[in-house]
Amino acid sequence: MQVHQFQVSYVAEQDRILVRMNSTAGDEQSLWLTRRLMLNLFPHLDKAVHELSLSTASAVGHDGAADHAVRAYQQEETLSQSDFETPYQEVSPDDAAGPLLVTTAHYQLRNEQEMSLRFDEKFKGQTEARSIEINMVSETALALLHVLRLGLQASGWGIGGASATEAPVLRAPEPQEDDAGEWDAFTHAERPKYLN
């Protein structure tokens, strides 16, 4: 399946994430993602997506910036250009059996800019597994990761915080006023240590 649009929503009554996808050919597939599955899948998916190269970006930092910082900037730029405003186009689902309850997921990096994801529904005693395979370019994979992260935040499961590849942001401490009403830069400074 070549994905055109995603819709990710947390369904509190089911305590699951519903992912709906439609293709340019007018097909629709949907998945149920459980907390157990996402605990294992999301960190690996996050890492794999961040290993992909964006087709429209060059990975060169002319100012000496680290590769991961350049990549994070490029990914942020790509997300800012993605269309998250167009409403999801309702299509009649391909499978009358309803959304796939994903029991296993597999991903594969096909090359520097493409990956495939396969979702399987296989239960004990079931003779034949249902599965969906989707192929994505890096920009689409990054958009999927973004909407999955939003769905995970809505779930309250404690999964999908800051990206494993993002560098921590260091902020200077906020100036605090003392009794005199002025901020003294040396108030919070650490004393020097001398080796004699």
C-alpha cells in the first residue's frame, strides 16, 4: 500500500490507538495499536525513521554543527512543510472484518530514503494471519512518526516523549532577583576548584 493520508486517534473506550490510512488509489486500511505493542515498537521505529535521509535535504553542516543536529533541523523543516490541515478523506475500508488488531510489526529500511512497515494480526489457533504492508519515503515515514507521537501523547501511556536522537536543549537559568532587586551573576556560580 502506498500511503496518501494518515489519521491517528486515541480511543479511550478501547484504550487503543486507531490508525487509518488511505492510498492514492482510494483504498483504506485501519489498525488497532495497543500499549504493549507500542512499548516495543515505537523506540525502534523512532530510531529507524531518524536514520532515513530526507530526499530534499543535504546532510552537511557548514558551521560545524553535529550531524544529528543538522538532521533534526532538516526533519523539523520537513514537518513544517507537511500538510496536517487537510481533513482525512473517508473511504470505505477494504476489509469488512474491521481494523487489524496488530500483534506483531516489522520494519525494514529498503534504502537510504525508503522503508516498509508490515503489521500482522495472528492469534493462537488462527490458521491464516491478516497483514498490511506499507511502503514509505522518508518524508512520509517522518509524518507518520509525528502523528503517532501525538496519538501516544493523547493516550497518556508515557511512550513517545522526546526523540531518542534529539540533542537535549540546554537553557540558561532564569535570572532571579535578590533583596536589592538586582540579579548577581555570581550568586549561583560554582566556586573554582584548585589542584595543589
